[in-house]
Amino acid sequence: MKKRGRGMACMYYPLGFTSYPNPSAAFAKYNPDGSATVLTGAQDIGQGSGTVLAQIAADTLGIPYDRISLIYGDTQAVPMDAGSVASRVTYIAGNAVKKACEQAKSILLDVAADMLGVLPHGLDVADGWVYLKDFPEKRVAIADVAKTAEVGRGRPAQGHGTYNPATTLLDKETGHGKPYEAFVYAAQVAEVEVDTETGEVEVLKIYAVHDCGKAINPMMVEGQIEGGIAMGIGYGLTENLVIEKGHVLNPQLANYIVPTALDVPPIESAIVEIPEPKGPFGAKGIGEPSLLPTAPAILNAIYDAVGVRIRDLPATPEKILAELEKLEKEKAK
Amino acid sequence: MTEASTHHIRFTLNGSEVSADVKANDTLLNVLREQLGYTGTKRGCETGECGACTVLVDGKAVNACLILAPKVDGRAIQTIEGLAKGAELHPLQKAFIEEGALQCGFCGPGMLMSAKALLDEIPNPTEDQVRRGISGNICRCTGYAKIVKAIMKASRQMARVGGEGA
């Protein structure tokens, strides 16, 4: 018989570890043609950090996104970065890029103030222009200011930035302290159907609600959530690395089962934007947190459907059948 | 027979005639990538499990790692390089970009070729048919949601363009 159930799981996840140094660095410069070049050590591995960092740079520098040339991937040329790990890139590398851009912008505004005969703090940048905040019609093109800064004043509008959340060692006696700078929160609900004859579980639907701070690129946040859920389904139901005497016994995709498009159900996700004061534009992160609640939500849904608790991942049909059998025997007593 | 170890084969690759001298045990994947320089077709598991090397042989999606090169003599091969018409991207490619269907992108070429084979056969697929159509292509990072959405979108757009043409 096929029985349906619904389960939920919540999580919190820390970003920006502080128990040891965790730096990102960046460099930014306005170019005389009105474009900008930004160097970052953060590597895009498909999560879209290049897009997000370019968006942060574009907004801070006041020039269109497509005029940002973001350079990464060459360790001989780019500044240092602690790595595309720990869901830290938007938060840490994003802050470094923002600081580098802010420094470049402050030189640009100094020179523009001089050109316009006003004070720099009355100026701001947007859409390729430096403009007077109280009188936006008074403006000068960023390209002209960048050119004047370089050629006329000998002060290129460029900057560098490093972000490293304050390192705070944990108490050696108690292990207490503040090991991270920010936290994200999420809840997911899984709907499953369990076949009581075969022990097979079909995930019918996943609902996911994630706080990631300000979502700088909502479509990519969604993509990260959906990808994490697929990994969570594999973690919960099929993926099991079998190691015996140092040998991996299932090193192929035919015996290490990664979910296919047929195993991942429709996903309904929602983003909750709780701005983080220390994050770039209020952003935190989303990478790893997306997969955490999926497996426990599925296990809770299995319990809701057939009344057995699986405590050893993955929840394979064999384990579910064994538990169902135990349940039957207990009932018969 | 020593001469049997090498075969001279001719086939059409993305519409152009090509020829190659291949060993009897060469895979189509090897010939495409190593001899002809078509590296858009990805080398994944090389055992027919991941779908990254999917190409079309006479319009049918196959794993290029599993088909021996001499077998494609006289046949028509389509790879990801032939999907766009010059600078004009195929509706599937456009939809993949618009919907954010690629993250690391490694499964992309194979995924797109499977999607093309599907839409050639079923122009207006249901979501379930789309999922079935790409179930031989493993993606580790998108969760498939945006890939499925992109293929559905491309099918609608192609139907519209086709309708206007008719």
C-alpha cells in the first residue's frame, strides 16, 4: 500500500567563521572610458559568485553591471581569498569588493567635487554619472571624472579592500565564544509517498523557506536552494559511499545513486530577506544551508506516512522494510 | 588483420562532411574531442551513466562515450557546437540563460542535446515527459527545476515561432 506523509525540518547555519582568520581581498578601479575593473580572489565554481560580486561592484561604483569587468581565477594576478567554501563568498568577498569600490569611489568623488566646485559629501554616483544629491541635474560623466583623475590630477580612482571578520578565539576551557559573525535560518517541508510493500520512498514535493539576508540575485538564490534540495534528497534516500579496507566499493554513478530529474520533485521556494547589518547590502549567504533541512524533513515525512523512524542515512527501502516489519511484530504482541 | 585496426570513416558533423581515421576501439567521444577538437561535448563518467557526452546520432540522443567511432560511418552527428545558427542561439540555449538553468554548466551541453532530441520528437511535452527526457543526464548543482522550466519555455516559444511560420 502507498501511504503519504508530510514532515518538516528547520535549521540555522553560521556564516563568516571567526575562530581563525577568514579574509577576502579585492581591488577596483574606474577606467577612463567609464567602465570599471574589479579583481577578486573569490572563484566562481558555478554558484554565480562572479555575477553577485559584479552586481555589488556595479551598485557601489554607480556604473551599469555590463560595464564591470570582473577578473578572477588567476592567483598570480588577483588578491588573496580564503576560498569558495563555507557559504562565505557573497558575505566576505562581497564585503571586500564593496570596500575596494568605496575607496575608488571616494577618490572619484573628490576629483568630481573639484571639477564641479562643490563638496564631495554632497555627491553620489549612479548610472555612469556623478551627481549632486540635492540637485541631480548638476552632474558629470564618470568617464570624464575618471579621465581627469588619472591624467589631470595624477590620482587614479582606484581602491583596495580586505574583509576579515574579527578573529575571536574560543575559550579553551569551555569552548564558548562567538565562532561566527552571522547566521541564516530556514525551514523545509517534504511530502512523500512510501510504498509499504517495497519500502520505496517517492518525494512528491518540497517547500523551502530560506533567510539569506538581502538576496542580491534572487534567481540564483533560488537555483542554490533547488540544487541543495536535490543533494539533500540524495543524502536522505540514496547516496551512500561504501568503503571497505580503504577501497570505495561503489565509485560509479550506477552504484552511488545521485538523484535524476525524475527523483527531484517540484520545489516551491521562498526567500525571507532579513538584512544583516555587516553584510554587503545586507546580504548573508545561501550555498550550504539549502541542503541541510531536506533529509530530516523527508525522514519526518516517512514517520508521518508509515510510523517508522529511520535513524541511519540513507533511508533505503531495505531499512524502511526492516523497520516496518519490527513495527508489525510489536503490534502483533 | 592489421589494417582492420584503423577505419576511415565519413559522417556529417553539424551539417558538414567530415572524415577521420579511427581505431576500431575509439569512441565517438574521443574522436570528437581529441581528433576533431569538438570539446563542447563533455567527458564525464565514460561509462554511460552521467549523460555529459550526449550527442545526436541521426537525431537520436546517445552517449558518445558508449558508441564506437566506426559505427557512425555515414551517419549524421549533431553536437552542442551545432545547436546555435551562427550568432543566433537556439531557443533552448536562450531559455537556459533566461531561466538560470546552468550553474557550473558541466551537464549543460549534454542536457541541451537531450532536450533537443526530446523537443524534436515531442514538441509540446508535459513536465513529466521533460523530466523523463533528461533523466539520463545527471546534474549535481541545479536540482533540475530551472532546467525543466527552461525546456518547457523553449518548447512554447518554438511552437509560437513555428505557428507564425505556418
